[in-house]
Amino acid sequence: MRLRSRLMPRKLAADERGTTAIEFAMVIGPFLFLLFGIISTGFYFFIVFSLEHAVESAARVIRTGQAQSQKPNAMTVSEFKSLICAKLPPFMDCTSGTNKIRVNVQSFAGYAAIAPPACVDGGGALIPAANQVFNPGGASVPVLVSVCYEWEMSQAFLNVPYWISPAKSKMTNGSTLIQASTAFTTEPYN
């Protein structure tokens, strides 16, 4: 009995069965963390670029004067917002009921006068919808189109980590503020 108890630790030390499972258990955690981190970061940038593309595409109607010369009335902020929402992927909730997007269109006397609008109020929430500005200006004037989107991370694909977004874009309700802007001079459409 005593001899057997002395040989048991040596026998266990020489037994290599199960080492692959132990090594796998040690590696799988960091591997999955890295994998989902890469996927999450890619998804975040996909959303940023999707918003930028939607803003650039929708701003074309202002650049060419179609928004200003629309008959019988000029385009409204809600109509312009609908153009942007039509260009966004379906998983980016942009419906009027959710109220997660703000549009500011401002015209200026020159490029030196351009000042980006605030997207959030003093409390860290999106500005009220009533505070949106829609002034596309006339022909041959500089225009700044800014769109602010409140992206709720908790309802996003794979629950994208909150830490990948820049510090200034973190809102008090846990969402991430994504902003896309474009500045241009309208065409001489008159």
C-alpha cells in the first residue's frame, strides 16, 4: 500500500492525457476576447462609415439646389432626415418614433465662419428635436450638414463594448454619440 502511494504522484506526473484540454481552456478566453473585440471594433467603424455615407448622399440634394427649389415648398428637416434614414442599414434604428437622430443644416457667409453645432445638451443627452436647424441657404454659399446619431450599445449586434468608442462620444444614458458632417459650397443653381 505504501509503495503504491509513492508511485502514484510519479505516475500522474508522467500521464499527459488531458493536457490539450487544459491548454485549450487557458487559451480560449483570451482568444474569444480578442476575436469579439475585433468584430466589435469593425462593427463600430461600419456604423460610423454608414452614417457618413448617408450624410454625403443626402447632402447632394442641398448641394445641387434640389432641396431649396423643391415645389411648392422647400424641403423640411423631416424630409431631409427621411433621405438620410433611407440610406442607413436596417439595423440602425432611424424611425421617427425612436427619435435617435438629429439633423443640423446651416449656411454661412464663408468657411471661416463655420462652427459645428452641439449634438448634446449640458446633461449629456441628445438636443431636443425642436432645436434642430435646417437652413440650406441659397446658391453658391458654404453649407455645413451635421447629423448626430444616438447608438444604443446594449441593443447592438454582439453587445459592442462601450470602451471602443471615444471618450467624448459617451452619453450619460450609456449610448454612444456618432456624428457625421460634410461641408461644401452649393452649386450656382439659379
